[in-house]
Amino acid sequence: MKNEITTIRPRQIFRLVEDKYPDINVELTITMPPSGIGSLLTLESSLLVALTKIIDAKHIFEIGTFTGNTSLLLATNTHRDAIITTLDLPSEEIELYEEEKLNLSDANQNDQYLRQVFKNKGAFYINRASSEVQAKIKVIHQNSHDFEPLANGLFATQDIVFVDGGHDYATIKNDTEKALQLLKPNGIIVWHDYLSKIHTEVELYLKDFSIDRKVIAIGSTMLCFHPKGEFEKFFDY
């Protein structure tokens, strides 16, 4: 029987953080939200950090570096010994088009625009971070379709994998399969752009993925996640 993707309210995630740290103020450091498209909203950023706090994540893998804002967010709000590995395309693989001719309501052209921003500006949030924060971030320039976790010594090593690269069905499928290889027996995969009005293939894939797996969406956001192993009981909805 096909599972339904359960939707929960953001407060249900925040409550788990409060339950884990009842006697301390759990602080969040965040940059001013970018004015351009392609980055997490403030609520989404808070929830992603909350998930790292709930499971004490120290090894995090991100697929889709873009401007590096999410890498910076994770590096700033995790343990001093945490390692954030982030993957994005080599610059030479990104073809350039005239940006003003790209239709940003078209999924493929929207992705092309985001790739061009990355090619032209790089992961500037990482580049202008402090040396202490930069030391926690490892950047890999490789197409996710060619990336092999085992060959890179990263098989079953990650507490959280955040999938926010290409948004076509084939790429989401590939990136999720790589995320499953990267993830420890107990871990969490998080996707962005679930229920996006533009990148609709994310929802299509996740509905297929959820046939035999627990998948939870967070209301008022475009975040969706899959808890694996012992963390399933944290999210018994």
C-alpha cells in the first residue's frame, strides 16, 4: 500500500529541540535573508538547523552548494568539530545563456539560471566567512551524477544529507540514491522544493520514494525529510 507523505507543523520540530535541551537557550545564527531566488527562507533555515540539533549531527553533506549560504548556516550552527561537505557542478560544465532571456517560471530554465549564478559568483557566502567557519566546510566540484560516495571515502558516514541540487526527476532520483549511500544507518535526508510551484518533479519523485519509506513534509515550508533507523521514533506521526 502506498504511504502518504505526512505533513507536520514547524512547531513539532521546534518542540523536539526544546525537549532535548530543556535547560538552555538554543541559539541560531543566520545571515540576512538573500533577496534573490534559490536560497532557504528564514523558517526553513531554522528548521534545518533544528534537525541537526535534534540528532547532534556532526557530519553533514549538502548536494547543491549554490551561493554557499546553507553551508555557512550549517557550519555556523553546529559543533566546532562538525564537517560540512558540499557538492556542486564544476564551473566548466555550466553553459552560459543570456539571463534576461531565461523564463524563471520554467523549471529547467530556472535551474539554468541558478547554475549561472553559481558559475558567475561562486559560493561567496563561504568565501567571505571567517577562517574558523571555512575550516569546517569542504567543497567538492563534481556532477552529482558522477559522484560516488564509496570512491570518496564517504559511504555511510553522514548524519544528515541535504538535497537541493538539480530539480528534474532524474537528478532528484540520482541525488536521493547517493544520499542513501552517504547516510549512516541512523540519519536524516532532507529535501528542498517539495510542493514548489515551479519544480514540480520534486513532489512527483518524493511521492514515489515514499511508497515504502517514511517521508514527512513540514508545513509552511518546502522542506521534506526521511528519518532513517533509530531516528524514525523521533518522528512517529
